[in-house]
Amino acid sequence: MTTFEITGASAADMEMIRGWADEEGWNPGDSDRFAFAVADPEGFLVGRLEGEPVACVSAVRYGAGFGFIGFYIARPSHRGQGYGIRMWDAAMRRLDGRLIGLDGVVEQQDNYRKSGFRHAWNNMRYEGVPRAEGEAGGRVEIVDAASLPFGRLAAYDRRFFPEPRDAFLSAWTALPGRTALAAVRDGRIEGLGVIRPSSGAHRIGPLYAADPEVAAALVRGLARSAPGAAVAVDVPDANPHAAGLFEALGLEPTFETARMYTGPTPELALAELFGVTSLELG
């Protein structure tokens, strides 16, 4: 009789999971796992068959009432054998009693509905080298996010996420190799963006902005940290101005996911959300 065991992920497992996600074509950030572990150290699960890792999932708890599922992967050689659904059930048990969100491939929406998820919006990944022209002359000041009191950044982030995630945000914005920029006007934060190196195009997320002009200024500022490199942003269609902005910047759609929740869509500042933070953790 074969033994299948689900355990918490080790640091080595987190690197392995990143590699699996890369093989799926998801282009995870090179150092995302360090911020992920801070968000919820027990929120990453690995399924082992006779000791060999064959599947994984993340079920990250935020605050007292929210959770997010990601990294739902079964190795190609072990698909269709029931291991994936056992990982899924373990993730749902871990988040039982909470509002749960996920960003899943669109073709899996019907399967997620069977588990009680409802469609909220779609994210379209836009990729390319942003056009450099069109600076937001004088509209806002673009500054290093680290120059601002962290409490202000965390308060701003809460407009876009259902629960506080201060430890995660602190790591996400400050890991080596990343650039985090804020847009400030009259002492107010009007935008925040982070760019991070990845296997393929540099990933931008989150991207918050008061309007498309501010978002464009942040994208151009972030892109200057990786001159000539392609960037990728997961853009929610819940913001009616977001897709047009990235098309104007010269980026093209490449990959689509569906944001879904097990209950009502949280009240977020969607009109100012131009790029989600992470498809794995929300």
C-alpha cells in the first residue's frame, strides 16, 4: 500500500515549489518565497508519495477572516490520480470558516464553483517593454517607498486587500533586487508599485494608483530599474481604465486568470487597482 502524506513546506520545499511554478509557465519572482513564508509560515503544503514530493498548494491565512489559495500544482506524472484533490481538500480545511480567494486559470472556473467559489473579475497579464515617453510632469512626485514611514504604506495597502498583511508587505517591498516606488502629492500617497526580477519578464505588483496617469508614471519609474527589459503585470478587468493604460504603454496580453471568492467580493478600491500583488497570495 502506497503512502501519501501532506506536510508543511520546508525552506527547501519553497524553492522546489517555485521551480514547479516556473515549469508551469507562471514566471514567479526570484525571491517571492521569502515574503511568502513571512505571510504565513504554515500556509504552504507539500504532498509526498512514498516520501517523494508530487503535489503542493498554499492556503495562507490573513487576519481573522480571510485566506488565499495558490500554488495548486500536481506534478505532470502524478495527475489524474487523486493527489491534487487531496491537496485541495487540505487547503480548504485549513481555511475553513474564512472568506477564501484565489486566482485560477479561467478553464478551471467550473471546478472552483463546485467548491463554492464565485467569479469576481478576470486578471489579464500584460507583457512587454513599456514606452518611455509621456512622463506625468508635476502631477505627483515618484519617491523610493522606503523613504516613507512604513505605517503609511501599510495603511494605503489596506485599501486594496481584505485584511492587514504588514509583515508580508514589509518583506515584499524591501527584499534585495527589488524596487518599490510610491507616488506622493501634497503629502498623500497616491500610488505604490513594486518590480521584482523573475525567470522571464520582470514582474510588477502591486500597482496601485489614483488614476492612469499616476499608474503610467510608476510603471515607467519601475521599468528604469531594469532598462530595456520586458515587464509583466496582472491587470484586473474590474478597473475599466487599466487595460487601456497598458495597451498605450505598448504591452500585450499573454495570460488570463480568474479572481474568485467563496463569498461576496470584498469592498476594495478596484478603480485604483492597476496590478495585483501576486496570483499566489492575492
